[in-house]
Amino acid sequence: QVHLVESGGGLVQAGGSLRLSCAASGSIDSIMAMGWYRQAPGKEREFVAGITERGNTDYAASVKGRFTISRDNAKNTVHLQMNYLKPDNTAVYYCAADPIWVQAPDYWGQGTQVTVSS
């Protein structure tokens, strides 16, 4: 079993930045990929960004160029640097992990709220 704990959410004005972090514990040797999803009120959960153990990344088109995902394998953490935030980025952001890729993750964090004010 893998346990994921997010941190770093909060309230920020449009145009500002936030950095989310996720710490993994438990059977971490089984994790190859980590990533982030988000769910806005009334909407389905959607993919934001993912990163493999080797550092290969993928992003949703809507965040490409503004968000950066990174990973510290030694510390079993993944980060999401979010710049130029927009009000429609307001959502609960979830950390995800999987033995293969985060398209359908096996493991989820509890989520952290990000609110962007206009």
C-alpha cells in the first residue's frame, strides 16, 4: 500500500503562484509514476501533470507552459509549481501514483484546496 499526503494549497490572487508537494510513504518501491489531478466544483476529476521515475513528463494542454512538475526520488516527493494562476484553476488538487503511469492511478492522496481569486 502507498500513502500520499499533499501540502501547499491555499488562496492566491490571479496571476500568482503556488507550489504543491506530495510525500509518498509505504510500498514506494512499487511506484513508477506520480502526478497531479484536480477536480473543480461540479466537474469531473481531470489530469493535470505526470512524471515518470526517470523524469519524463506530460501535461494537460491547459496548464502547459504555466505548471511544472518535478520529482525527488530520494525523498519520495513530487511537486507541482503553478505559475500565472487563473480563477478557473480553482479546484481540489490530488496527488496520484501508479506502478506504470498515472492515466488510471492506483493510489490517491486526500487532496488539497487551491483557490484563485480574481
